[in-house]
Amino acid sequence: MAVRAAVLPAIGAPLEVTEIDLPDPGPGQVRVRLAAAGVCHSDLSLSNGTMRVPVPAVLGHEGAGTVVAVGEGVTHFAPGAGVVLNWAPSCGSCHACGLGEVWLCANALNGAADVYARTADGTDLHPGLNVAAFAEETVVPAGCLLPLPDGIPLTDAALLGCAVLTGYGAVHHSARVGAGETVAVFGVGGVGLAALQSARIAGAAKIVAVDVSPEKEELARAAGATDYVIASENTAREIRGLTGKQGVDVAVECVGRATTIRAAWDSTRRGGRTTVVGIGGKDQQVTFNALEIFHWGRTLSGCVYGDSDPARDLPVLAEHVRAGRLDLGALVTERIDLEGIPAAFENMLAGKGGRALVIF
């Protein structure tokens, strides 16, 4: 069956919106009609080669939709059911899964190498980060789906699959922000806005948002920021000035650049914690000297997918949404259709990107 999709023909090439041939679901697979998909900076990282995936591919890893058909052996999803895509399904048997660290599953992305569809001329297509959400419909393994939580609209639920799980998890699981602590969030995109809301939910006393764009201040403050700093070479000094010259307890870096990682580290107090969520390239080298590591006693940690277990955390996030503590709509800076995805990528490259939401 032919459906429209945004295809990445090669690394570094522009996305092409075209028809693809999507087969019926095979054993253990589910066909989903997408209601919405988020355009995440990680998709840009895939398209430019920062993260390697087989190509040609259909990108998009954050989405929600309705089950159209199920393959042989699928018993826990049925046509008509609302679902949220899970781009990083855990295998349950690798070393990380055995430790309960399912976000580090060694086999989570194995499906990205599969052929899941074909172009009109018969060229094999791969499913990006497993789920190929930049399409009207997709076919995924049943393990790549989670039930739609009660009371959450499908279009809003799309954001739960990456931005919210990552931002919430960075604050609650990785940085473990406590009530009364001070927090700085670097980068006010979709993940950063989710992190700001999550810091507010955690009871942070002061929440500083940092971004290069003055236009994002209103968004940041609506999400929970008490202060807003325009990124510059003086960022760390400004943040220390807002915290009695001490620095924040926690910095969450959502950009993935050496300069912002270093600024986040410099912005924390002695003994503070810096969590790096942003995905940077190999050319982004961050340096520290041995004396400062000893003297400041700070902790620097990476954070994959918010250190989240989607099956565990999705119901928690849904409860925050239903209670009005978490506003999914506030993460969206632009609502577009499938044809608008290439332009959304250009906006991200220009530093203008928030979270664009594709409505199908």
C-alpha cells in the first residue's frame, strides 16, 4: 500500500516527501496510522551523520497514532487502539537490561538496520530509529508501541515518546533534582521546555533558562523558568550572580555543544551536578584540568533518553498531564504538515527550532 513519507535519501541530503510502498504487518508487527509526530533535533543529527543510520531511511522517532492492523502473534494490540511509539524498545536480556538500565539496552536500535518499506522504484528503505514516524502510516514491531494513556489526545501524546520522557527523566532520574534546589537548563527546545516544567514539578526554588534566542523567553517562563539568560561567554558568571555567587545545584545541558557543556559545568556550585542530554558530534571536545576536577567536586554525567523506562514512566507523565502539572501543548512552537518537515529542519539548523509537531 502506498503512503506518503519524508525520506532521507543519503546522509547530508535534503529530505524528500514522496510515496513509499509500505507492506502489511508480518508476524509480531503492527501497522499504525500516525496522528502526529514531533520533529526532534535527534532527527537532524541522523540526517547530517552525527548519529549513523542506514540510508535511505524514513526518520521520525516521536509519534502517536491508531492501530490499523496487526500481524500474526500480536495479541496485546488491536485495530482501533491508540498507541505511542517507543523508538528504543529494550530487549530484556542484555547486560544493561539485566541491571535494570533499559535506556542503555545494547539491542534497542537493532531494528534500524531492517528493511521495512520500499520506494516507488523498489529501493529498500530503513526505519530510522526503528519507527519511521515521518509518514502517514508505519509498520513496527509490537515492542515499539505503548498503549495510549487515558485522557491524553493522540496529537499531544506524540511528544511523550521522546521530548517529555527525555526532559523529565533528565531532571528526575539523572540529575535527581530535589525540592528547594536551583536548576539551570541550557537550550529551550522541546526537551529543554520539558526539563523546565519537570524542574518546576520537582519543586526547584530557582529555575534559570539559557538560550541564544531572546524570543524564547516567554516560552521558558511559561514552562517554569524564574530567570532567563541569553547565552554568551558570560553565561556562567550571570548564573552565579543569580545564585548568591554560588552557582546552581544542577545544570541540564540540552544542546550538545562543547561550549554549552563547559558553560553548564561552570554554572554549577561546588559539589553541583551537570547532566548532558544534548547529542554532540565527535568534533565537540570538552576539556577540564585535573586540579579543577578535584577542587570543584562537581559531577558530570551523560543522560540517554532521560534514563527513562517508557513502560514505567509513561503512566507517571500522563498523570502529571491530567493533573495540569505538565502542559504538552506548551512544548510545541510550530504545527506543520508532512510537507513542512524539510523547512523545520532548516529552522533547527538556523537555531530557531523549538518542537515542531507534524499533524497528519
